Amino acid sequence: MTLSGVTVLVTWTKSTANGPNPYVWIPAWSTPQRSTGSDSFTRASLATGDLFDIEFFKAAPNSGYTVTITGTTSGGQQVSRAFPGILP
């Protein structure tokens, strides 16, 4: 399956109010680093088996995040999947 019009939204929550804002980057996508707390990255398509890393820089330990991937299938169906986590 291939997804077109792919958006990856990285939403994070700092572990402390005074902690640093992490910078988010997806290297394989040649995207600029972002650091707003709700960082959106787009790509024309993703195919089954495509892999990519999401890198966090300057993040406070124990900061929570959610990565949500959204796209449209070849059959025209809009799909979305969220992956929550905590930075070590």
C-alpha cells in the first residue's frame, strides 16, 4: 500500500515548564528543524516498508511526544495512526 499526501505531526510536552524546547527533524525527508511543540512535516508519498527516523535535539529527559501519521490510500481513504512515547 502507498499513502499519498502524507503528513507527520510531532506533538510534544516538555517534562518541566522551564525545560528546553526540543528541535524535531526527519533527516530522510530533508526537512528543516522545527521547535514549536506541534511540528508538521509533509511528503508526497510513503510506501509499505518505508522507514524514517524522527530526531529530537535539546529535549529535556522524560518529555512526552506523540507522532501522528496521516495520508490517503490508493483507494482514496484518509487514514491516520498515532504513536505516543517518552524521550529517555
